Amino acid sequence: MSRFGARYGRKLRKRVEDIERKMKKKHKCPQCGRNAVKRTSTSIWKCSKCGATFTGGAYLPETPSGKIMKRTIKRLGEGS
């Protein structure tokens, strides 16, 4: 059993477990490219290799809308 025991229902416990698993794994650093980014606080992420600190999503360093914006900016830059 997880820390929630039999409370809150299976779907919600599974959803929380999936989010926390993704949040706690190491992510790719946008500066140095290594898998060394960990969450220090809500929306604050830090690379343990190069020391870069940046803001991102609450649970993941890059939000879905941030990915879309990065892709759009890259595409507009190629068109010029």
C-alpha cells in the first residue's frame, strides 16, 4: 500500500503515483544536456552538474505549452 492506504480511490492514487514518479526522476538539463535536473521547490529546477537553476512546470521541468512554444519558435526561425 502507498502512503494513502485505502483512501481516495484507486484511480486518484494511481494518478498521483504516476505524477510523482515522473517528477522525482532526473530530467535533461536545457543548458548542458545531461540528465541531472532535479526539482528543488515548486516550479524550480536545478541541474546538479552545471548548477543551472530555472523555472518550469510544477511537476515537470517543461510544460506541454512550453514544448509547443519552443517548437513554434524553432519553426519560425527556420522560415526566416
